[in-house]
Amino acid sequence: MSSAASVLRRALLYVPGSSQKMLNKSRSLNVDLVAYDLEDSVAPHSKHEARFAVRDFLMQPKADNIREQAVRINAVDSGYALQDLTEVLKAPSVDTIVVPKVNQAADLHFISDVIRHTLPDQDRQPSAGSRPPVKILALIESAQALMSLREICTASPYLDGLIFAAEDFAADLSITRTPSLSEFLYARSAIVTASRAYNLPSAIDLVCTAYKGDDAKLSLEEESRGGKVMGFNGKQCIHPSQVEVVQRIYGPNLKELEWAVRVVVGNKKAESVGRGAWTLDGKMIDVPVVKKCVAIVARAGLCGYDTGKLLAKWKDQQPE
Ligand code: COA
Ligand code: MG
């Protein structure tokens, strides 16, 4: 499992593996995580061809503007998963496997065994130049999966996060998605809580299926803010136009970051005079607030903010 502090998966963009045009386009995008898809965006008659197209495409080195490359394989019970994995793991630039329709621990046992079998160095201590261990992200998309979160979260040492798939989940429960997303409250909350409880660095929220026009942009912003407030640290995207909005909202904004920096600096001063609780702008600051602010500053660094400069700017911040 990765250390949470080093993981940045604000946007996960799906790219259909059957579209050479979109595969090529993905290399020009600035995105934290690209998931090349072999599952639902690929028609059954194109599965075989798409698998080889994605494998060949991923033989080239990763583009600088993409942090992480994943492949979403087909589900374990689809009949395609073994061949998908065997082929795509040949490409050294695959960092992560996204596994759809994970319903039980056994699904991840299967995937982990195949990874281990295909990549014998997977469990060795990484050395300079060696391939880092391949990680797994599990899609939670059924009632059964939700009821099995505990066993799923502890099923594989390679598991690095959970993703909520609203459309399949709605189909499984025979419910209809509404703009408020209130019908998904329990599922989303359970996923975020499980990922924290089992120390998985990522909890990635549902796709906003609307992507064209001003209304779609507003929905995307609202959904992204809502997911962030619930504790998700990223969101799935289906179109390049969604990525900038999602990455902006899931990264710290400058106001939030300045506040966090002032708390971190002020807390050092408070600690030096033996104060655990103190005040900033009329608000009480204590250990949990400081912990959150330290995490915000660390994440801002990953997002490209010059946190050193901000820390210097606020170096004289005093506790009230
Ligand atoms: N990844 C990479 N490039 C994409 C893309 C994606 N997901 N979606 C669109 N593009 C590219 C298009 O090829 C086009 O490129 P160009 O400027 O070089 O011509 C550009 O972005 C604009 O695309 P646009 O014309 O607005 O969209 P479209 O009609 O080509 O495609 C969708 C719309 C919804 C079919 C397409 O975005 C898509 O297939 N998304 C992924 C769906 C998916 O993976 N679903 C399963 C997971 S939920
Ligand atoms: Mg699905």
C-alpha cells in the first residue's frame, strides 16, 4: 500500500481502450490518474482488440503530465480478466489495476495472485530502476460489496483505494440517481469510512455523467465539493473537460492553504510555550485541527504549491 502522504488522485479519467484517438489524446492531458478502460466503454466484440491496443500503447514511457497510469480490466467473473491482466502487466508503465465489480475478498485474492505470478518482483523491496509494485483500486458497485467492505479492504496488500460506481450500484438496488445524490449517502459514507479505517490512501467518488454545457459544469462543481466535504479525495471523470474542475476542487484552494500554513506556524510557537489549545482569528485550534492543517500543507506541496514560500510569508504568525 502507498503512503497516503505521497498519493494524489484528485481526478481519475477513464479513456476507452477501443479508441486509438482518445488513447493518443490522453498523453496531452494534465491529469493525476488515467485509467485506460477495457470494461464498460468497450463493446464485447472489441474486447480482444482493445486489450492489445492498450498494452501496446502503454509500452511507451508515461507522459510527464500524467502522474499515474492504470488499466481498468474486466470483472473477475467476466471471462476476460485473466487475459486482460496477463497482457497489460507486460507494459512496464502500468502503475495500477482498477478492478471493477469487486464483490468479495476472493475477487482481490485472484487479482493479487495473478499479479504476483506475472511479476515475480512484486513483493521484493523496490530498488533503483526496478518496477514499483503494482497497486489495486477496487470499484464498489453492489449491495454485496458494500456489506463486505471489511473483508475487501483487508484482502490484498496491493489494495490502495476504493472507488464508488454509482450507476451499477443504482442498477443493483433498483434505485434512480437524483441530483441531490441522497440515495447514495449511505454507500458513499461507508466507502469513505472503510478506506480510512483500513488506511487506504484513496476514496474516489462517483462520475458526473453530464459533461456538456454550463449546467453540466455547475453540477460537476457541486458534486465535487459535496464529495470532498464527505471525505473523498478524488473523483472519476469521463471527459477531459471535467479534469481541471475536479483537480481544482480536490486540491487545496489558496485561502484554505494560507489558513493551514498559519495554523502550522502558530502551533509551533504555541507548543514552545506549552500551549496545546490556542486561538486563531477567533477560532480554537487544538491537536486535530493542527493534524488536518499539516495534511493540507503536505497535499498542497504535491499539487505544486510553493509551500516553503507560504511558510516563510507567515513565519511571524503568533497564537492569540
Ligand atoms: N479520454 C481522452 N480523450 C477524450 C475523452 C476521454 N475520456 N473523451 C473525449 N476525448 C477527446 C475527444 O477525442 C476529442 O479529441 P479532439 O479534440 O482531439 O478531437 C476531445 O476530447 C473532445 O471530445 P468531445 O467531442 O467533446 O467528446 P466525444 O463526443 O468525442 O466523446 C464521450 C464523448 C462521452 C463518448 C467520451 O468522452 C468517452 O468515451 N468518455 C469515456 C467514457 C467511459 O470511459 N465510460 C466508462 C467509465 S464510466
Ligand atoms: Mg460499473
